[in-house]
Amino acid sequence: MARGLFISFEGIDGAGKSTHMDRVAQMFREAGRPVVLSREPGGTPLSEKLRELVLHEPMNALTEALLMFAARREHLVQVIEPALARGAVVLCDRFTDATFAYQGGGRGFDWQVLAQLERMVQSLPGGGLRQPELTVWFDLDPHIAAQRLASARVPDKFESQPADFFAAVRAGYARRMAEMPGRFARIDAAQNIDAVGADVGRVVSEWMKRTAA
Ligand code: TYD
């Protein structure tokens, strides 16, 4: 049996990651791999309820961080770990890097407290932390993201934040990448959709070759 693979997709709102996740899923399916597509916050019935709360209710910054990690814990235990154990490819629309970027970078919440929560929620029985093996970061200037979002839909709590919030979120992603460069692939999301798609395809296939996944 092939080993499970865990890939996350990150970026500020409007960076366009969701479209490309479907293509990556298709790549793996064509290679005969079972794929689990999921998202955070969310991915289980309870975590989706928590998502509704955190995306739409105003709340204290620590409460927000705790709810993100509470949703993540359920998602890990109920969905991600079992899928990895049966050899599936888990493609997750956001994971913990989003908490560091949004709650840490965007909201200015304590980075070390987030790191503590990360250890609590993601530690593995044999030691170490569960992390995505590859994180595809769709990096985009917040002003371009805002233009793309303006025509798109009714914004949630985060999407309605001003551009300087997203500049801080972007800086949060950059900091996370600097801390864990080995698993990040940065994509220039300002390119047109086909060029971004080609970059994503290249990054994922090179990564698969490199890790013999
Ligand atoms: P998003 O993933 O953009 O979903 P959709 O495309 O359906 O809007 O929305 C999730 C929002 O939640 C996004 O604004 C980022 C935010 N978020 C956090 O603030 N912290 C987190 O830990 C996660 C996972 C998401």
C-alpha cells in the first residue's frame, strides 16, 4: 500500500487556491491514488459548526485561536489521521499555517501561544508533530486579492478586513515559511490562472518525484 500524503493549500482570501486544489486532486486520481479533499476550519460535522461560529461571530482573540484548534483536533482525529493510515492523499484547503498567518500575523495574537496549541493538538503518539508534508502557498499582493474578491461574494468576517490586515496575514505566511522552509512551495498567484495552474502542477509532481511519493 502507498503511504498517505498530506498536502495543504494556503494563501490570503482571493488568492485563488480552491480552483487549483481540484486539479491536484485530479492529478492524484489519474495516478490511481485515493484522494480526500477537505478544508479548515471544517471537515467534520462538529468542525463545520465551529467554522460557522468563527467565521461569523465576533469574539476574543484567544477564543478564536482555541476554536480554530478545536476544529482542527476533530478534523485530525476523525478524518486526516484515518485517511493517512489507509494510504490516501489528503488535500486540505488551509491548515495550521492559516492560524499563524491570520490569528498570529493578521490579528497580532501571540505566536508562541499558537505554537503551544499546535504542539498540543498535532503531536503524534511516537513523538513529533503532524504537519503537511507539502504546503502550497498562493502568494498574492493584498490589493490584487481585494480586487478579485470585490466582485465575488458576500464577505465573511475575515474577508471583510482591510488590505493592511491581509498584508499582515501575508507576512505571517512568510514568517512560517522562513521557520519551516522544507515543506513550503511559494506560488506567484498574481499570474494568470493557467500559469498558476502550471506552477502548481510542476511543484506537486517535482515534490512527488523527490519524495518518491
Ligand atoms: P476560506 O478557506 O477562504 O474558505 P472560503 O473560500 O469558503 O471563503 O475561508 C476560511 C477563512 O478562515 C479565511 O478567511 C481564513 C480564516 N482562517 C483563520 O483565520 N484561521 C485558521 O486557522 C483557518 C484554517 C482559517
